[in-house]
Amino acid sequence: AQSVTQLDSQVPVFEEAPVELRCNYSSSVSVYLFWYVQYPNQGLQLLLKYLSGSTLVKGINGFEAEFNKSQTSFHLRKPSVHISDTAEYFCAVTLGAPDMRFGAGTRLTVKP
Amino acid sequence: KAGVTQTPRYLIKTRGQQVTLSCSPISGHRSVSWYQQTPGQGLQFLFEYFSETQRNKGNFPGRFSGRQFSNSRSEMNVSTLELGDSALYLCASSNTEMRNLYGYTFGSGTRLTVV
């Protein structure tokens, strides 16, 4: 079975500081990994995805994530955050399961 | 091209009533999945429809049902509403063969409040 754990429920940071949102997954087979962002009262928007190949994946809005197979992690990073990055971020995994499995989410709050 | 459209955006219902939510997927997408999002439980999978057939179902009571029409539009119905059904209901469409590669495209959701 596949599952996803987001290690931090809330992450407060100051504007222009770097940020890392942590995600670990468990699966007995190779998986595809995704990060989604959700702004208040909106649906989820795809930030980036890892399918295969290079372990460093670049996404929209300056975000990137690194796939680490040995540590079964897929952490999301941004070198310098903006106020507009305040949102909830979800890590997700899929392959073979009937549905995409989501983590519980990390609320990123960027302070001025 | 148009995204995933969910209607209505907001609903307020009374306990015991029933409700129907609608989702129009991206043109050409034949798979529609429904998720319930609550602060306590996060995103929980309700069911997936593909070509008018329910392919997969999550762990929800029979009060939650859905259907898909020939044009791929989908509806979900919740009968005998309970306070705990208050949630954001998200619809996600995909080109099923590529779901594992491209993920889902989500609608903006329907915020259901049961009073």
C-alpha cells in the first residue's frame, strides 16, 4: 500500500527566507510523486511532479523538489519565498492504486 | 481550454436533506474523481467514474453516491445530510491513461455547509 506523510503541519517563515516542506512516502514499488498547492477556497493546483529521471524536479513559481529513493522522501523547496506563497501544500503519490494518495498538508505562512 | 467546473461553489443545507453537486471535466477527459476535504481528515477519496461506470470507491457510507453522463459530466449526491458532511468537495478530472504521468486537474470545489 502507498501512503504519504507530511512531517510538518505548519511552517511559518519570513518573506525572502528559504523554505523546505518535507514529505515522506511508503511504497513497495516505484511511485510517481506530486506536489500540489491550494489557495484559500480553491482547488488544488499542480506545482511539480516526479516520474523518473533526474531526481531534482523544477516546478512553477520557483519551487523545486528532490526525490530521494533511499530515504523515500520528496521534499519541496524554494530559495526565497513571497507573501503570495502563503497557502497549503500537499504531497501526493500514485501508481497502481485506484486513487491518488495525499498527505495531510502543510500550511505555509509567509510573514512580512 | 476550459478547466474543471464545479457548481455550485457554495451550498448551505439542513440536516436530513439531500444535495447534488455537479462537475464538468476538462474536454476530452473521461475520468472524474471526487474527494472530500475536511480540516480533520484531509483529502479523502470518494469515488472515480470512467465512461459512465464507477471504477473505484473509497470508504464512505452508501449515503454518498455519484454518476457520470455520456458527456463525462459527473454528479455526486449525498442523502440524509449530517453535520459531519460539511466539507469542501473537490472534483478532479484526468485522461485516465495518463493520470499516473500528469496527475489530476482539480476544480475549485463546492463548499457544503450542513446546519
